[in-house]
Amino acid sequence: MNAYNNIYDAIGGAPAVRRLVEAFYPRVQAHPLLSPLFPEDITPVMEKQYMFLTQFFGGPSLYSDRHGHPMMRARHLPFPITKERADAWLGCMRGALAESGLPEELQTLVLQRLSGPAYHFINTGDGEEG
């Protein structure tokens, strides 16, 4: 991460996180495996994701300040998350990162950082719906 102490600063702080979220959610909404898991009005989800990623990448604790401890696995338990959906989510993020124009090494770092949680949220086997 060069001279930066965290991903948040390395990618460009708040504006970069906002751009990433705004590039990510149209992909999610268009994805046949992911779109059914999200509400039609995606705006509140996008704002929560912006706050979470800001904090997750080492920026200000926006998510915890507003919503308490993230407890992301617990918050995702009501939704049937399969490995296939985790892969799809990461694929949407990969596309959003590519669109963001971040250097390749930062794109890889962000994807690596998000892969652990994405696969940790799996709570349903493929072909199973809850």
C-alpha cells in the first residue's frame, strides 16, 4: 500500500469508496442470482455499504457510529447465501473495481480483503434455498 496505512487512504478515501459503491450496485441489481436478495429501493443499502466499506477499509467508523457493531454474518443470516452467490458478489465487485480505475494492485488487495467475509457469509448450500 505504499506510504498508506490502510486501504481507505490508499484508494482515495471517501470519494473513492462512494464511486466504488455506485459502480457496484447496478451490477448487483442486474445479476440474476443477487438481485432477488435486495430491495427495489437500493439507496439505503448503498448508504450502509458506503459506511461499512469506509470503516472496513480503515477509514472513519461510520457504520458502527450509526448502526452499532457490524455483526455482518448475523445481519446476512436471513438471506440464502451460497458459494455461487458469494462468487457473484465478488464478480460484481471486481467489475466495479475495474470501472473505478484504481491501480491493479489495489484492486487485487481490495478483492482479497473482501473475499474472506464474502465466503464467511455462506449459510446455504448451492441449490438450497434456506
